[in-house]
Amino acid sequence: MHIETDVVHGGQHPDKVTGALSPPIYQTSTFAFRDADHGARLFKDEEEGHIYTRISNPNIDLLASKMALLESAEAGSVFASGLAAIFNTVVSVAKSGEHIVSDDTIYGGTFTLLKEIMPTLGIEVTFVDATDLNKLFDTINDRTRMLFIETPANPTLKIIDIGECAKLARDKSVSLCVDNTFATPCLQRPIELGADIVLHSATKYLSGHGDIIGGVVVGKKDFNKRLWDKGKEIGASISPFNAWLILRGLKTLAVRMERHCFNAFKIANYLAKHKKIEQVYYPGLSIHRGHDLAKRQMSAFGGMIGFDVKGGKEAGKVLMNSVELCTLAVSLGDVDTLIEHPASMTHSTYNEEELRACGIGFGYVRLSVGLEYADDLIDDLEQALAKI
């Protein structure tokens, strides 16, 4: 099946009892046992079934299996947030005294988690530019257990070669984990390119409406068992209602991504020609350093744009304070267009040296392009840029 069909039908069937086409919301904390022996068997994993929603729930299980299908994985797990998904992934792969390598350009919350929290658990983290395969090779050592990348990367839209990283990871006997939040399985399927683990902030494009928080991890069955054995004890479970909302959002993912991509391409071309914009970062533009690679490993270029405003931070502030249709807010992947300043907002945990190393300038603005009419968004940006 094509992904446009799988997002609608994959893993979902009308309810056998009622015929309901949409799955019901299993809004319960606990599940009744048929008898005492049934409860005992469930606790011993001798029989499949549900005990307590922190451990499992039909809505959560359906979302996990559907995401595994969409990402060409064996199994999936669902968490209360994207950061909960990343935390549990890292501690399921590495333990105290071991090491992971991360690309240096990642979401600010992930950066803080890896830089500040993981060392307190005895897990060493080294940040390196994953587009430099020689440097990446030299950074991995005999204690390294995982290579972590985002592509396209947040917020610079850097494109990393998943296939080459996968080859290197296999040669070094480490797991490759790809954060696929920006692309979604509609545009890129890292496991088909050799990745071992794929994760998402389901808060973003998967749900698509800016009304829930969630995270998803997919990979091999044995890995997901280890992952969820930890996740359920940490209490990182998503609510049944949020899982249901993500499932509902997935049904329109393909058509939403098509519109996100169309709008972003049009707006990126507009910005690239604007006299008050110094540089535009969008993988769909031929001037983007990763354009050719993006064409090979993605089916389209996504809905995220970065750009440097001439005049630096102060000019960027004027722009962001002057937009009327775009919303000045963090997050991304919404139906609404969102604009923000990474250096002082989502990536404010990076120091100045780290920002420079990643190419995040103080005039850099991130735009999550929504589903509005593209020309209306361009008109809004035009009137805001005119005030600089």
C-alpha cells in the first residue's frame, strides 16, 4: 500500500462489536479481569491483555502499531512527550559508563537532555557535525552505543546522509537513531535507509493541530520491549485521549504534508528574492547545501524554513513583532504558521560558541509554514519586512 492509504486505513478496522468506524476512546485507568487466574496470567506475561493504562491501553497500542507500519518498523512505543521518547531511548541503549554521539544541531530541549541530564546518569555524550563522516568515525569509540541525528535538523534544516551514517554505525556496531519529526514518514523513512531506531515528537506534524503532547519510537521488537519495560516503570505513558487524537491526526497527515510542502516551497522562493533577507535555508532550494542529498532520501522537502534577516537580531525582532497572520510561538508542524527566534527561544540553551558552530545566528528566524493560503502568508511577511 502507498502511505497515503496507510495513514487512513493502516492497522485500523471497524469495531467488531458495534461497527464503529472510528476507534472508541478507552478512557480508563484500569481493566477488569475475568477471574483471579486471568489477572495472574496477565502479570506474568503468559497472556495478552490490559491491566492498567500506564502499562498498556488499546488506543496507545493501536497508535504504536500504526506508527511502526508507517515507518516500516517491527514495533513501536508511545510516550507522553517527544523528550520522554528520547530519554527512554537513550537509557535503553546506553548505561552508566557508556557513550553516545549526537549531531551538534538538534532541538534545544534534546540538546539540554543530552548535555546536562545524561552525564548525571553516567552516560557521556559527544556532539559532532554528522555531515563530516571522518570526524564522526573518529568520535565513535568502543564505549559508544548510539549515534543520534535529526534530518532535516532543527532549526537549520541541515541534511544528514542517513544511509552513510547507517553504514558507519553498522561498521562500528552502534545503533543509529534518527529523529524524523521534521520529515514524517510521508517524506522520509529512515529504517528503509538503514536506521535502527526512529523517533518523533508526535506533538508536531503527526497530530498536526497543536493540541496535544506526545512522542513515538519505532524499531526492532526486542528493542521496543526493552524500551517499554523502562518507559512504563518511569511513568512516561501518554493518555488514551492524546493517543486517540494523534491517530485522528494521522489520517490527514499525507494531505497536510502536501500542503505544508507546497506552501513552504513558495514562501522560501519569495524570501530568497527579498532584499531584506540575507540567506534562506530550505532543502527544496537548489542553493541549499543539502539539496541533492535531500532529493535522494526525501520525497519532498517539508514545511520548515529558516532565514537570516539583514540587520541581525533587532531586525528579526521587528519582523516577529510585526507579523499579523503568522503566530509568534514555538513548536512546529501545526496547521497554523508559527514564527520564532531559535537563538533566544528554542535553542537558548546553546551558548554563543555552540550556536556559531551550528550556524544559528542572532538574525536567524525559523518559520513553521502552516496550511493557510500561501499568498496570504507572503502578504503578511511582506508587510512585516517593510517595517524593518
